[in-house]
Amino acid sequence: MISRNKLKQFEKRARASVILAAFIIAYLPCAFAEIKDMVKFEIAKKYFRQGNTYFNNMQYLAAVEYFRKAVKEFPDYYTARDSLARAYKLAGLSAEALKEWENLLEAFPENAAVISNIDNLRFQDVRASQSHGYADYVFHETYPASRYKRFVFHKPVDIAVDNDKSVYITSFSEGNLVKLDLNGNGVFSVKTSLNSRLYGVDYHDNKIAVSDFRNDRIIILNKRGEILTKFGSSGYGEGQFHGPEGLAYNSAGELYVVDSGNSRVQKFDDTGRFILQFGKKGEYEGELSGPTDLVAFRDRVYVTDTGNKRIACYDDSGNFVRNISIQDMEYPRGISAMGDTLLLSDEKKGLFFYNPGTESTHRFAPSGDARGAPSRLEAVVADRDAYLYCLDHGTESVVLFSPAARQYSNLSVEAASVDVKSFPTVALYVNVRTRDGSPVYGLSADNLLITEDGVPITNLYTNYLKRLLPSVSISLCVDRSRNNEAYHNDITWVAEFILKMMRKNDSMKVLNFNKNSWVGNRFDWSRRRTLRALRAREYGEGKNIGAALYNAVSDLVPRLNRRAVVFITDGSVSEDSFQTYTPANITSYAKAHFIPIYIISFREPHGQLKSIAEETGGAAYRPRQVDGMRSIYSRIKNSEEYRYVLVYPTFKLPNFRGWWSDVKIEVNYKGQKGIEWGGYFVP
């Protein structure tokens, strides 16, 4: 017989079993659901990791596929969804990128980064109009000479800016040339002789020209401040001067100099050889009185005829065209160009904008904060981002004005890839643009902050691409459709315009296409092998231009040198040409990676082809346009590098292998800010 105590123990265990069973029945579905979600998330993480590998190898379409799989497996995987949007954008699929970021915004309506990405993408094709030069400006900063010790510029008279947005200032009383970097920091101060009185300054193709007013000569320096050559002497003959003042390069590198004391302008080639002179003392047409400065603008030369209170206009051969009188102008001194506009500096009345095409005038008046108005404006120059540098002779300072649209908008920052092949050295490939999509060039380590897992990186190197020897990679895309077969014998002829100029550190890939695409010759420097590939008669049906151009751009994306697509075609477009990728896809993809597309067309090219060339920064040429054909190689090789490769040693150790490392990139440039997140798995 069972005792009462044992019966109670049995009943207690039974009740506990019932309660446990009830608990399991009630909560088992939830437990299974959580386990199922965890399994899905782990699967999604594997897809995300594979997608991240493709992304960092700049294979964006492959990255898209794996990020899509990760999001499909686990829809709330927001990091994967954000990465998917970034991959879409860098693959040229902007509409798809916008959709993914809009999905993210529903989950995170206050996320500033998501909002910024959406805004920048929506406005990427909206160009801030700078052609008229009348945009609103606001005071940004002042660079007073008193701030600098080693780089002081007393009695400044002229100013120039180079492609890196470094500023050059001539100091008349000190006789020195001062260089400031894009952030206003002193770089060097050069005195060309013990008794020099430097006046005019201009920049072209890595050379700086300055005029020595006292010694009647011109000095040419490089961007490091090293003197390359000098020419000129005192007198009235050809190549002689009596107080040279302003000077200016034209687009061909020829130099115009205002020979003020002789009331004339002289023109020299890039070696300093005299070409011609024009102007003489007087007040009638074609005559000058105390000219001070000039600018070579398109096929015209505009001279500040200071004594006559006007602007004198000549053609590039020195023939007088007309005089320009500006209402309220009293003492014109400096003149420069910005877009379609001339910037006229009046010592007493300030700055005037003048459009030679419309003959319209607009007097400069900054909006908002009225600080910085120059007391004695000597010269004004605009950099490539349309910032104005006003040289105030009276206060011995440079006053910087920012376009209002840039001052109150953010920068777009893109992390295009993270390279950890040389771990623990990490290389970030970064693009920086304004809101309208224009590249921001020339930033230094002072403008960039990298934070890895919350720790700021202090040892950041930004000049990786700049130290590489200039070289070219070209993807030669050849139309092998039936329409282009009639021009087969001309294909090698037009390609020779480029091939004959290539060097051993350059490379070219031949990509053929009709309805399909195939490689004729891989990236190679050999002219012989390239020509052999071009001579092959491989023509067929179809004309899938979109796929061919997309593949051509993809081939160039990871390469570190100057890059371009050259497309040889008969110029026609068929119904199937853009079924795979649209012209908008091609344009967006090429622009995302700063790759221009040049089109050589045996007949008048279709409007869609012209648009692709123009919008990507390339050009469309017919074979009869020999000068244009010859310019393609030099345009590619001398093009500017807009990408940034940010290199730093990480603090991660090998035992962090497999660890996901968050990377934050912050940019701060002239009041504009941008932020981007990225990351990598420790190898």
C-alpha cells in the first residue's frame, strides 16, 4: 500500500508535470518562432558577408544579388538593406537605390543619414546654375595677413587659385609669392630676388606665372615654388617691359602680359618666346591708359583699361573688338573669369559680374552677414566650386565668400570600397560630392575624420592616388553589328590616334559587341596585339549598346589610373540597343565612378549617344574631326582624379578575425559637412 506521504509526493510531481506541459503547450510556438528567426538571421548574415566581399571588390551587381538575398531572408536586416541601396547606387541603378532608402525611412523616419541620401539622390541631376554668376553669396571666412608669420603678404595686389584650390598671393611690398592650401594654411613663401616687387599672378597646367614689376621680367614657377624660368628685360622692344602688372594664360598655355608702363599687352608662348603685341597709349578705340590686368576668355582678351575707366576687348590675335563701359565703375583693377561671367574688381566700387554674351551687369552684394566687405578690392578669383576669393589691399587680407546654396547644404559622401588585402593597413575608397553631384576635389587630412568602432584614426594618409605615376586605362568598345561592318577597315585607323600615344604603363582592353559582348583583347599595353584584335571580322546581328557600355565601365571601375571608355560605332541605335541597360543607367553608372565615355562615330551619332558622352564628361567625334580625335588620349591622361583613397593602420589584431568593424567617415569643408558609414570583416 502506498503511504500518504508518498501519495502527496506523487500528486505534487503530477501537478508540476501538468503545469510544465501547459507551459510548453502555451509557449512552444513562440520559442520555435524565435529559433526560426535566429536561423533566418544567421542565413541572412552569410548572404550579407558574401555581398560585402563583392561590394569591397567593386563588383556591385554581384553585391546587389547577395544583399537582396539577405533582405529577402530577413526583411528587418536594416544594415543589409542600407548596403543594398548603396550597391544599387554605385551600380548606376538610382531608382532602385531610392526605393530601398525610402523603405528604410519608414522604419527610421528621423534618421539623418537616410534622409540625406534620399535628398542627394533626388537632386543628383540638378546642377546649380553658375553660368550667370549672380548666385547669392554669403561671407564665409577671412585670411588676414596678420595671421601668418612665415607666410605674410603685405600690400597684396593679385591672387590666383589652382586646380587643388590652393591660393597664390603676390605681395608687392615684400616681393614674395605666398601659397595657402585649400583650408587657408600657409604652404610656402617665395622671394624671387632681393629687390623684387611682384604684381600679377596666374596659374595653368601646374605652372604659376608672376610678374616682377621692379625688374621688368616674368618668372615661371612650379606648384612647389621652384623657379622654372625667367624672361624679359627693361625697355620698349618686343619681350621688354616697363612695369609689367597683370598677366593671364589662355587655354593653350600662351601667356598675355599687361605691359602697363608701355600701355600695351604682349603675348608669349609657353617657353617665353614673343608672339605679338597690341595696344598703345591713348583714349580712342584700341588704345589704353594705365592698364592693370587682363583675362583670356574664350577667343577674346579683356583688359582693365584703368585710366580710361573701361574694359577693352580684343580678339586673340590682338585686333580691337570694342570697349565696354560699366555703369558706376570708377577704377577697374582686376579681372578674371567664372563660368560664362567676368569678375571685375573696382578699387572704389567693389565687385561687378559681367556677362559678355548677354552684356548684362550685376553688382556684387553678399546676402545675410555683411561682414567681409573689402575696403579696397584689388582682385577677385573663383575656384572650381564657385567660392570667391576677394583680395583686399586695404586690410591686407583674403575675404572668402561661399555660394549660399553650398553653405546651407550637406556633402554627399560615398564609401565605394574597403580594401583589407594588406591588413592591418586599411584603404577606404571614398567619393565626395556636393548636393548637385559635382565632385569635391583636393581635400586633405584636415578635412577628413575616420572613426573605427568609435576610435578616431590619427594616422591618416590621403595622397595615395596622387603619388602614382599618371597612366591610362581605356576600355575600347567596338560595334560589331552589321551596320558597322561597312567601316571595318576604318576601325584600326581611328584607334591609332590613341594607340600611337600610349606608353608602357598604359593599357587598353578591346570589348566587342553585337547582340552579345565578348573580349577581343584583355587590358594590355601592346599596340600590335590590340590591332590584331581590331582586325578580326566578327560581325553579327543585334546591337546591345547598353550591355556593352555597362560592361566597359565595369571593367574600369576598380582600376586606379585615369580611366575612360572609347566607343567606336556607326552612330546608329536599334530597338534592342538599350533593353538591358538604359542610357540613364549608363550615364549614372559612369558618373558614379568619374568615368567619361568618348564616342567615335563614322556617321552622325544618335542623340542618345551624344547625350551619354556629354553627360559623362566625354565627347562625341566624327573621324573627320582630327583635332578632337587626337585630343582623346591627352584629355584622359590629364584628367583630374576625383576619388580619394584613405589609408590608415588599424588597431585591430589578428585575433579579431571575423569581427565586423564599423567605420564612420566625416567630411568638413568650408562649412559643408558630410557623413558616411561603412565597414569590413577583419580578415
